[in-house]
Amino acid sequence: MKRACTLVGTFLYALAVEGQETCERTKVAVLGAGVAGITAAEALSANHINDFVIIEYQDRIGGRMHNVKFGKGPDGSPYTVEAGANWVQGTVKDDGPENPIYTLAKKYNIKTLETDQDNLTMFDANGPADFEYAIREFSDALDKVTVDAGSLLLNNLQDRTFRAAFRTQGWDPAKNDSHRQTAEWWLFDGEFIYSPEESSEVYTSVAENATFKYFSEENLFVYDQRGFATIIREEAATFLAQDDARLRLSTQVTRVEYGKDAVTVHTNNGTCIHADYAIMTFSLGVLQKKVVEFAPRLPDWKVSAISSFELGTYTKIFMQGYYPEFQPLDLPGVLEGSGLLVATVVNDQSYRVEAQSNEETQKEVMAVLRSMYGNDIPDPSHLWYKRWTQTPWAFGSYSNWPPATSLQAHQNLRANVGNLFFAGEATSQEFFGYLQGAYFEGKHTGEFIASCLQGSGNCTLSDDQQNYPVLTGVTPYNLYNWDNGWTADTLA
């Protein structure tokens, strides 16, 4: 019996080895060809690690930098609009550091327009209105909260919601105060996707300051007809040849087997890749939807981290029509005469419009526009929007740091498991939600793995990034007592 068991075990091992040998071999498998994935591969190449494979679900490079064709120009050809990332946020000031996204935008002559948030035409239910006072009040409160957040961070004080912080600064608009509610949505929800109730005071402030104070307050709107993703496509072309066999487009990762020595990646076309290391740059939404099987199961601390952070949705509803008839929208040199108009909704409203038809959404949009400009304005000739939460390679737009989480919890989101590493905008602790976050995380991870393969730097093949299997609370259990109002044994 013992001999039979030995023979069976040997046979199964032989099958495993045989199966492993049928997999393509490479040093590094880069999963995803968005900003983080391409930047990671570029970092590998710059450090003389050229034995890598990039696997991408889509038929293109760019990830959530996603330009599409829309409408019709004077010559009958469509315009290029950005369904995803649309701004270079933060550039450079004086001799300070330069945002790498801005560097790439300059390098590839991307056409941009500086966003002027002070140039507004305001309406309320009664028609044209002026509520600049509400915008000033909100901006003042926001500035005070970000200063307070720095104090909380430096002194290790408890984090809280942005709403709680706003209240301490005197900003707490009534639900029927449409002017102040609009100001808040315009400058908070419309920027961070989530409401103040759903956002961390400390870490939302960190991301805001890291981009607009560390780099600059400039916001550059991209309208380049080559598409914003040009910067990533062109950068990829500096180290990937045309039709490079290392770039596998239209390939879906279905299963990842990881360990301390190697990672094996299985795809929907039946192929597999056996790599020394893998870098997973999938969106947080993809990880949360569990569309990729992991073997062994991810450790509890990793699963908890993936579950604890949020991926919101930012939906741009594109319309083309005769809008110059009721409001001059053209800017000199910027798609003049296009008649393009964009309406924006986020999160709950995004989910609602995604669940309905374009025709239903158009009726709602036109009802608002006609309440502003009169019933005679025509329907648009074209209307389209991306349904981000239904997109299987994204399941959302960009990440948010909720309250009741910590730096340690976020580090668990970043940390590797065995030789499987993670990178993307969601893993950036200072620039989450921004393109530069994806860039920095991809670059860091690519360089780290290059040092592992070369046996240089502070990395060896057995090294792990920091992780925290146990996240402790802020209140020790002995304080749950009568003096603090804890009168019942709720754990019994």
C-alpha cells in the first residue's frame, strides 16, 4: 500500500511538472497594460530586465485612460473624447518636483486647456443665480480642514469623516440649501467621487495636498484628438517594438497561482505563463469582484484590505448638438464649432444612469437643460456615456480612502503575497485616485523586482513588503467599562 501511494504521488508530481513545463517561461509577468503596468515594465527594461510579458484584457494600451470616438465633425469624422482620465492634475511650481504625468504630456505635445473653476455660470431652480459666496465659504472650510488633517496625522490623533471635520469648521449646509449643497458637490463629490460622509479627513487631505500643494494647483483638461493615452502608448513604444511578442492584448487572466519561488498565470485562451515574479495592476474593482481565482486563497489580511477600500464611479455624459444657439461654449482653438457638451454624475447617480437606457438619460438631461434655457432647445444629435461599473476590466473609475481605515490597512493593500506584487493608483498612499499614483506605484514595483532579480539593493528573493496581519483598534479593551458608559457585556 505504501509503495502504491508512493507511485501515485510520483505520478501526480510528474503530471504537475509536465503541466508546468507547458507554460511559457519568463522572469516577470506584468498583469495589465494601464499606467501602472506599462510604467512597471518600463522600469524593468531600464534596469536591463527584458525577459517579461505584459498581459492585457483590452485590445489596447492605456487602462482607464480611455479615449473613444464620438459625434461628428465638419468633415464627417468623429471627435475623440475621454471616457476615463481627462486631466493632468498638478504640474510643477518654481523649482519644485514635476508631476510625471505632466512631464509625459509635455514630451508628447498633448493639447491641454487650463481649467478655470472661477469661470462659472450658475443656475438654481429659479434660473440664473449667483452663489459665489457659497463657493468661497466652502473653499475656506476645506482649507481649514486640510490644515486640521495635518495636525491629526502628525499627532497620531483619531481620523474621522470629512463631514465631521467640516462641522468643526462651521460648514454644515442644510439639505434644502441648494446653493451651498451645489458648491459642496462641485468641489468635493465631483472631485473625489464620494461624499464627505464617506471620505477620510486625514487621507483625503493627504491626496489633495500631495497633488495640488506638492506639485501645483493647475488642472489641465486634455482635449488632444490623439487621446490622452497617447502618453502611455508612446512611452511603451520606447521599450517595446512594434507587434512586440511580449505584449499580449485581448487576453484575460483567469487564475493566478503564487508562492515564494514563482507565479503561474492562467488565461482565458488556455495558455499559462510561469514567471519568477508577477505584478498585478488590476483595478481595485476587479480585485473586489473576484473575477480572478487565486491559489492558494489570498491571506485574510489581504482579503480584508481589498474589501476595506472603495472604488467609485465618475460618469461623463457626452452630448453633441446645437448648443451654441443657447449658450456660447466655444473657446478659441479648442474644438471650435463642435457643439460638444458634457454632464457629470458620480457614484449613486452613476449607478442609476448606467442601469437605464441612453434615451431615458437623455430625457432627464434635456429636462434640466430646458428648465435652464427654455423648452425650445433641440435634443442632441448624439449622446453616449461609459458604463464603468459594468466594464469587466475596471468595475469603476478610481479609488477612495474611507474613514475607519489606516495606513497599515492600506499597506496591506499594497503588500505582496509571495512573489505576487500589486501596483496601481489604489495602492498609492499619497496619490490614490490620481494618474501619478499609478505611475509612481508601477515604477516603484518594477524597480523593486528588478533589484530582486539582480540581487542588488535591499531585496533578496525571500523579502516581503511590510504587511500587518493584525490591525489593532484605537481603544484598549480595558477602557470598555462603566466609567466610559459600557454597562453590558455585549460579547457574551
